[in-house]
Amino acid sequence: MNYHLKHGHPSTSTSSSQPPLKLSQTTLVLKPPLSDKRKRDITDKIADFVALDMRPVNIVEGEGFKQMMKFIEPGYTVPKRDTVMHAIKNKYNTTKQVLLEKLKACTAVSFTTDTWTSNQMDGYMTVTAHFISQEWQLHSFVLETKVLEVSHTAANIAERLGEVMEEFGIPPEKRVAVVHDNAANMVLCAQQLSQNPSWGNVGNSLIAEDIVSVLRPMITLTELLSQDVNASLSATLPMLVNMKRRHLLSRDDDSTTVKAVKKKITEEIDKRWELTGSLEGSIYIQAAVLDPRFKSLSFLDAEKRDDAYATVSDLAESLSPAEEATAQREDSSGTEE
């Protein structure tokens, strides 16, 4: 049989010299198409990326961006810039509504503003609102950064600020301060606002450099009192009184703004630490008397120093009977043992 098949039907020979047939199988992995929700979520995140990182909207048209998205999500088609811009505007409107509610709930709003010119000679103006919420949290929101197509005069800046106030529904009684640099047009603008009844409580312009000069010593004081793990009570009043004398006294060359800020800070310190009344009963004074660094009480006048020494002396005498009684109890306990 083998001889017949080999010579008569060579094509069907069963010779073992022929290699066996190899079978192959291809596995197909089918992914379900992206849902509409998934597509919307990706577009939403692209809008976040453009807004948060301040990227140009036309970045979505770049070949590199498209290749990256194709690798990350092959079934997603990168939208056109108009679609992304529409998503960003929707986000802006949603965020603005949240901000309007916060502004409506707060009692006072301060503002910082500045103008500048870009390298392309386009004029811009930014307005930022600052306020404290009902939960005592400080918030700062940029209300707008837009091209200022008119010249940067005080009148034009004041007019634009008024338009921003109207757009965000901030009534005159909530407008308490405008902080700006010392450019002549900004100073004049603040003066005009202080004389405008529609700006309510804005009585003084706040120049940033002036505010920093007043607050810088307070930063140093805070650092000194906070640098030790166990802060000393005895150092509190000496530092506060010296700061009042050296940094918070009004000088002839101080601007109106600086004088007003110094006065307000002094009033708050006196009220908080009761520095205008009798000090001899203060635990901070008593601590200073017992501290070798401050026991001379040079930060007080002579009369208050004498009162403080007398108070601590009386306190020490009042503790003597208690100390003797404690010692007697300890002696009696030792005798019984």
C-alpha cells in the first residue's frame, strides 16, 4: 500500500519526511465604543487643563496633543477649539454663580487692582476681590483680567472698576478698600473713588508699599514669639509696647493711609491686651517681673512699674502661709512614717 501510494499518488504520500501542518489562531480584542458620558468627561478635563494651566485653546489642534490623546484613549476624537472654548465658558459661568453667592453672603469686600501693558502694547487691567466668609475663611478671587482699550487715566480706571462692581453685584456699602501701587494714575483714581458716593465706605486708598512698611514689624514680632516651642508669656507685653512706641507712632512724613492703619492697629492692640488701663494685675506683667530679661520693666512708666512690683510682692506674701502649711503637712507625714 505504501509503495502504491508513494509511486502512484505522490501528492497523498504519508511519508514522515513532510513537516506537519501548523495552525495559527488570531485573537481579536473588541473594545466597546466610548459612551457619550465618557466623551463629555474627557472634553471637560481638557477644558480644565487649558484653564488651570493657562494654555492657548488652539493647543487641541496641535499634532502632538492629538497623538497623545490617541495613545491614551484611541476611541476619543479630539474636539475642535470651538467646542473646548464653549466648555470653558460654561465652567466660567458656573464658577461665577458660585462666586456671586459668596459675595452676596459676605459683609465687606476689599479690592486690589493694577494695569499694565504687554509686549504687544496691549493694555490690561486686573481686579481681584478679597473677603472673609461667614465661616471665617479668607477668599481671594480674580474678578476679571481684560484688555483696557482706552488710555490708563484715573477716570477710565475708576469707570472700569465701577463696571466690575455692577457686573458682580457688589453694592457700595460692601466696598471698603482699594489696594493699588503708587503710580500717579492709581493714586488719583483712588482719590476720585473716595469722593464718589457710589463707592460707599472707601474712604482711603491703600497703597501696597505703605501697608507693607507698617505690617513688616508685626511679621518680625510674630516670628520672635513663635520661634520657641514653649513661648514665654513674659516677652509678650514688652514686645507689644516697644512695637507701639517704635513702629506705630504717627510721623509727619506718613501718608494718610499709613496714619490710619497705624491708628487702627494701635487701637486693636490696646483693646485686645488691655494696655490702656491698669496693668499691675496682668499675668503678662507678673511674668515679666519674674523674668530676669524684663524685670526692670523699662517698657512701663515709673508709676506702673511700682504698681507691678507691689502686686507681685503682695502675691508672694499671700503664698507664704500656703507654702508653710504645705511644708508642715510634709513634715508630719514624714514623722508618722
